[in-house]
Amino acid sequence: MIKRTRISVRLIAELEKAGHSVDEIVAMYPHIKHAHVYDALSYYYDHKEEIDKLIEENKEEYWIEKTKAEKWRR
């Protein structure tokens, strides 16, 4: 998380992976600064495997597949 915000490093990483620039991310979330985004991206690249796993686990397809045998899915 970016301190004193609800913006997660995962979200910043997902936005960057989607092709958004730092300027665009700051425009989307004007209460954060460029330095916050760069710090989040630095943290992401230092913990890439862990955060990529979180990104994957938060996809709808992941949960559909993971819960397909559950009774409530029927």
C-alpha cells in the first residue's frame, strides 16, 4: 500500500502492465505523487514473483477455476 492511501502496489503494477504511464496513473489518482508510483513500482520489481501471484489470484478466471467444484457454483 502507498502510505496514507488505499492504493496498493498490486494496483500500480497492474496499471503499469496494462500500459499506463506514471503520468497517467497520477492523473487517475491525483492524491498520489509521481514518487509514490515510482516507489510502488520499485517495490513491485523487488517482489515481482510474490506480487504477480497476487495479481493472478485476484483474476476472476482464477476464482472460477478454483471454485468450480464447490456446491454453491452449481
